Amino acid sequence: MLLFLQKELAMLVTESMVLTIDRLPKEYIFTYEDFAMVVNQKEAVIKALNRMAKSGKIAKLSKGKYYKAETLKELIKQIS
């Protein structure tokens, strides 16, 4: 039962974060601290951000810093 609740919480954290990221302006650089008002679980936020970066939904600039580009191709073009 506890494992089920943990998975449900992780899904809610991720869904809440996706909605917040969608509202951020294009090319916005953010950290896990931008989600402090959304959830009070730092580890869950960091894991969710890393999963989103790995899947290409956002870009990871450095440890703890993420970037919302229009597309990942656009980010690569800007860096090059």
C-alpha cells in the first residue's frame, strides 16, 4: 500500500510541475526551488526534473539548473 501511495504522489508531483513549466516563459532558466510553492518534497522535485530532462521535455544546463526551450533542437542551435 505504501509503494502505491508513493507512486501516486510522484505522479501528482510531476503533473503539477509540468503545469508550472508550461506556464513559464520561453527560454526561462529554473531550479527545483521554483517549485517550492507547488510541493514540499525536494527529492521528488529533483527526480522529476531529471526525468523530464532525460526525456527531452526540458534541458539540463548544469547541476540543479534547467532550461525551457521551445524545442531541444532550438537549444542546441543556440549553444552551437
